[in-house]
Amino acid sequence: MPNNPIPASANNPADAFMRLLTVLDTLRTQCPWDKKQTMETLRHLTIEETYELSDAILEGDLDEIKKELGDVMMHLVFYSRIASETNEFNITDVLNGVCDKLVNRHPHIYGDVDVQNEEDVKRNWEQIKLKEGNKSVLAGVPASLPALVKAARIQEKARGVGFDWENKNQVWEKVEEELQEFKSEFNVADNTAIDVEKAESEFGDVLFSLINYARFININPENALEKTNKKFIKRFQYLESKAKENGKALSDMTLAEMDIYWNEAKKV
């Protein structure tokens, strides 16, 4: 007979969380795969689960979001279970730690600080982090973040301490300035070699300024680009399927022929 973990609770979150702890404890002591896992071996799996959650959110698939949240939650409990084995910390320490941090960083809720808007909350948050020992406002931006996400987080954190443009028109002027500087790197005679390193630097400046502008008009650049990626994939796969239906290979088609199907895909 298989082990029978405590039954699911329909209404009590505490019981459901305890059920997860019990299941993970059992797996850690009895399952050959779970017994071998370390924080390092779980790391890449956690990253994968996080991206799967992100995909589900962008697709608006609530059933999938619920499933992926469970997978992420399981990983968080697993890390805590591993740490408890060497008495480093346990899940109780993790939960109390995040609660203490949230209380401390929301003095407008749990203290006597007044705020007028969301920007005041963000500014207080960054100032409190510095008081807690962070040497830089940017210290909390993970080095391993994808560059697009990292740029957005850097800009948000700088804004939290008042280092920002005054209005979006100023930001757009910066975008145009950077575009012109990038363009000038290629505005050379045909027989003149392009300085690729400098052009790359200018292109990075263009992207950074566009991300900054997106922030000013409340567009998440990561979400925007990923939605465009998904849109392109959908249309390209439509193009592939239509070509196959007509017995054609894309490599043998002209761009004009492919454009016919591409334009059809835009209407689907």
C-alpha cells in the first residue's frame, strides 16, 4: 500500500501547506531522486518552473498558472527542507523572515509614516533597504537577470531614490538622440569598416532608452517583447502549415509568395 499523506483541505490554507510539508518530508526520506537533490541541482529546475509560470501568465491560462504556482511553491519548500537538514534554516525561519521584512518595509501600514502615492511607497522601500545594510540601491538587482529585465529593474530602482527624468517627452528625446548616434555608426563609406564594438555599445544605449520610455508609459518591456515573440511564432507557424498544405518548401518560395501567407496569418 502506498503512503497516504494527510488529505487535502478544501478551505484551510494552513492545512494545505502542512500537507505539502508532509509530502516533501516523505519524498526527501524515501524517494531515490528526491534524496539526491541539492540546492544546486534544483536551481536550474526552479528557473525553468519560473519561466513556465511566466508563460502561463502571458497566455492568461488560469488553470496553468495554478499548476505552475504549485510547482514553484514546492521548490521553495524543498530548498527549506534541504537547509533544515544542516540546521541552517527551516521553512518557519523563511516565512517569519519575509513577514518581518514586509512589516519593516511598510511603515505606512505598520507604523506612523504617511505616504501620498505608489511612488512614495517605492521611495521608502529603497531608503529602508539602504538602512538595512545595502551598500547600493542597485545591489538588489541580480547579476544573472536577463539583460532586458535587468535594465528595467535598474531604472526602477534609480527612480525610487529620485534619479529620473521629469517627463516622458525628455525620455523620448533621449531615445531619438541614441537612435541618431547608433545610425551614425553605419553612415560611413561602403569601403569603411564599421566599428562593431562601438556600434554594439550604441545599440545597447538605444535599447536602454527605449526600456526607459516604456517604463514612463507603463509598458513592461519584457512582457511586450515576449508577446511579440509569441505573435511572430504563431504567424510563422501558420506560414509553414500553409506552405506544407500546398506542397511547397519555404526554402523554395520567394518572399512575395511567403508574404501572401504572412498577411493571411495577421487576420487569423
